[in-house]
Amino acid sequence: MKLQPLEFEKPVLELESKLADLRNSSVASDINIEAEACRLEEKLAQTRQAIYSNLTAWQRVQIARHPARPFALDYMQLSFTDFLELHGDRLFGDDSAMPGGLATIGSHRCTVIGHQKGRDTKENLKRNFGSAHPEGYRKALRLMRMGEKFSLPFVALIDTPGAYPGVGAEERHISEAIALNLREMMSLRTPTVAVVIGEGGSGGALGIGVADRVLMLENAYYSVISPEGCAAILWKHRKHAPEAAAALKLTGRDLLELGLIDEVIPEPMGGAHQDQSAAVLNLRNALVRHLDEITKIPLDELLESRYAKFRNVGDFAVSA
């Protein structure tokens, strides 16, 4: 799909347009413009570096939401091999917002599930904009238990603005479904890895996010509330979303410093949508490395470590 530039990317777009115009004019008039083209290319590289190496929290949120960014199914089909999708929660139905199944990554046969968004209106309606229903979380739990039964690691790919808050979801007990997953993932007797690949919104993200290793892509975010929701509560207006994003400490770098995640996976300059192949490879390498490590740990020791990891969340000492 055609990449739509974000507001802060417009200086890069302008330079790219100038460079393209210069090259087209040189072909038409047979003029040597190599010196000018080299100057523009150097300026373009410097501008990209200046913008993408100093992204604000709000700018990373915008990249995390980019419609051309790789989604869960892209990673399942490209980072993994032999992906076989499984459907249904065996209680109510299937949830297209949370596809999953069996797959192989490196030497590890595993179960994998993730939130799936759409790239156009039709697909977004089918996927419910990545906001899963209770049956999505119950399908995830079914796959977790399948992995536990057959000694398969479980991998979760998180990318949701939050669980679906509609009447139907409430009638089918969305809160209970998420709470049950939190409890069961804490004691799941198989290695688990969760990766925030885009948006990590509230309990909708946490419902598949209790894992031995929690990773984040460089331009993903993980937060108890969206910046817009926080701004509406604290500042009474969504226009303060950039300030809210900074205050929420929702970027990978912030969360790594706070000890809430285990690794930030680098992305290509400008975001995963700029070079999907590189993003897919980076995610695959990180997952294989962590799975190699945690599958060697005895299960009882792994469960004790998992429990201690989440018990320590939010335990801070404030100096006088």
C-alpha cells in the first residue's frame, strides 16, 4: 500500500520529492546533476537521522498506529513457518480480531496468537479494529492450554487499542475472560513470550501479555490508557494527547528503564512499515533467542521467576 507520511515526516517527503524532480529533469534535459543530487541525498540522510533518532513519545504512538505497519498475521506468516490457523473458543464462536494457531520459529514448534487490525474499512470491520471480544481471549487460552498439554511454547503478538467495550462483549463477560487469562498465564506450565508489535492498550493487551519474557518493538507503545483517553480525563481535551503520551512513559525505552519489559527490538529507520523484511527478521531473531534461553530453564524455576517478575511490577522506592 502507498505510505502516507505523518506530520513530522513532511521535511523528509519534501527532500525526497526535490531529489526525484532533480533526477527527472536531468534525464529530460541530459544535464549532469550528480553534485547537486549528492548534496540533496546527504541532506536527506541527515534529516532522516535528525527526525527518527529524536522521536517524541507521541510520534512513536503515531508510528505504532501506521496502517502500513506489519500486523500480527504478517509476522505469523513471515517470521514463523508452517503457520496453521486454528479457529474458535469452543464456547461461543471465532474472533477474527485475534487469529492464532500452530507454527514453527527457529527450532521451536509453538502456539502463537495475536491481535489483528485491518488495512481498509472492510477488513477493519471484520477484525473489529484489533479490539478482541471475550471469545478471542478464550481462544487464546485454548491455545495456551494446547501448548501446555503438548509442551509447546506460547508466543503472543500484541497490537490493540484495547479490548472491545461494547454491549455484546459485556454480556459475554469480557472482564472475566481477561481476568481468567491473567491468572492462567501466571501458572501456565510452558515457556511464554509476549511481544508488543504496535499498540499495547490496557487490559486488552495484558490479556495475552503475562509471559516469561515481554518484548517491544522500538516504535510500539504499552500503556494502561491511550494518550487521547488520558488527555480527556486530565486535561478535559484530546488535543493534549502529546503531553499525555510523554507523561504515561509508554515507550519501549521508558518501560525498559522501569523494568516492565525485557528488551526493545530495533526497527528500520522510520518504522517497521519502511522495511517490512528487516522488521520481520529482527522480530524472528529476538523471539528465537529468547525461546532458546527460556526453554532450557526447568519449568518450576521458570514459573517462580515469572511470578516474581510480575510481583515486582510497581514496587518502587522513593528517596527522601
